[in-house]
Amino acid sequence: MHEVRAVVVAAALFAGVLLPQAAPAAPIEVLKCGSAEWGASTSANTEDTTDSQQADGGSIPCGSTQTVTAPPASASGTCQTDPCSAHGEASVSVGASATVPGDGSATLSLSSQGAASASASAPRGGSSGRGSGEAEISIRFRVTEPTSFHISGTVSATPNGSSANGRFRLFDQLSGADIFASDGSGSPNGTLAPGTYDLLMSTSFRAAAITTNTEPTAQAQAHVSAQATLTLGNASCPDVPVGRAIAKGCFKETAPGSGVFTTDQKAWVGGFQIEP
């Protein structure tokens, strides 16, 4: 009896049944979260006075929002012998968060806001005030198996005598090819092939107030607000059993209970990619 048990245990060990097994790779892994380059600047100028300021930010901790504000720039002097002045203000904030519960799903979010104002006064022109800023923040992640996704985002820009814009992208990190990109709004669904991807948010804004001999006073404002949320492995695209294989993608059943599914996107059946 003991000999039989020993043989069974030895065979099991040889087969790897009782040996410690390496944990499978997580289907979704966040590689970088909060990588950012961002900053704000201000300037004010008269014919004989100049003031300029700058404030920069770097990468931020995942799960946080941070703000940088450039010191206000002010200048008072003379313009063509007349008293004149100028002023500029700007600030920008960025945020990033990633929730990966370990069940094959994840929620990744980015945000960016910026505001600037400027004013200038000179009876015959010659003064100017400026405020500006820009930000780029990203989350890099990897999926090890076909994974459904849903992305939603909005960009709101209000330039008033100035400029402001924002854009969000989901793209393949290796090839640089866009999966989705928008400078307004969007809410697409799809399936990501195994690989490494970046969710990227970029914004910029600029307010410039410049006096002339026909415009002795000038004012300008700019504001931009952008956000994007990427949901991975969401329930709206469940796996579909095909015999002993699993079909991964975004499928629609042709009729309730028909067991017949269609898709207009890439899909994977038993690990093989199929085209619609």
C-alpha cells in the first residue's frame, strides 16, 4: 500500500500536479500611471518694463490631482510717454487614476484643466499681457489577452480673444497607431489585441491682451477642461463560449436565444484573430 502511494505521489510530482505553479500573468497590468509634462507661464510688457514668470510640474502619483500656478506677471511703465500697464495670470491642473481589481477589468482615468487671463492698458498702445499653459499626461498599460474596452471623454474649451484646445487618445504604444482619438467627445467600444497601450490626454491654452493705437485697453481669457475614462473588460462585451473554445470580442446575438452572434469588429476565437 505504501509503495503504491509513493508511486502515485512521485508520478504526480513528475507531472507537476503538486509542484508550485507560476502565477499566470495578469490580463491587465498598469505599467506607468501619471507620467506628465505640464506647466504655466505669464508675462507682462510695457515699452520700458518686462515681467515674466514660469511654473512647471512633472509626473504625479497615481490616484491624485495636482495644480501649478505661475506667479502673476505685472508691468507698469510708459508707452510713447503715456502711463501704461499689463498683467497676466495662468494655472493648470492634471489628474490620473487607475483601478485594477484583479478580475480581468480595469478603469483608467485622466483629467486636465487650465485657465488664463490677461489685461493691458495704454492710451496709444504698446503694452501687452499674456497667460498660457499646456499639459500632457498619460497611463501606459498592457493586456495579455484580447480585452474589450469602452472609452468616454469630453473636451470643453472656451477661448475669449485667445486660444484653448484639448485632445485624448488611446493608441498602440509599439506602432503609434490610434485606436481612438478625439478633440471633442466620443464613446466607442471595441476589443484590444494583446499588447501595450497608452491613454493620453493633452491640453493647451493661451490668453493674450495687446493694446494698439485704436484699442487702448485689452482683455482676454482662456479656459479648457478635458477628461477621459477607459473601461477595460466591461460587461457589455462578455466572452461567448464556442464549443470548448472561448470567443473574445464585442458580439451581438442576432435574436434572443438564437445562439448566433455577429460583430463588426476584430474578434478572437480559440486564440485566433478573425476579421469582420
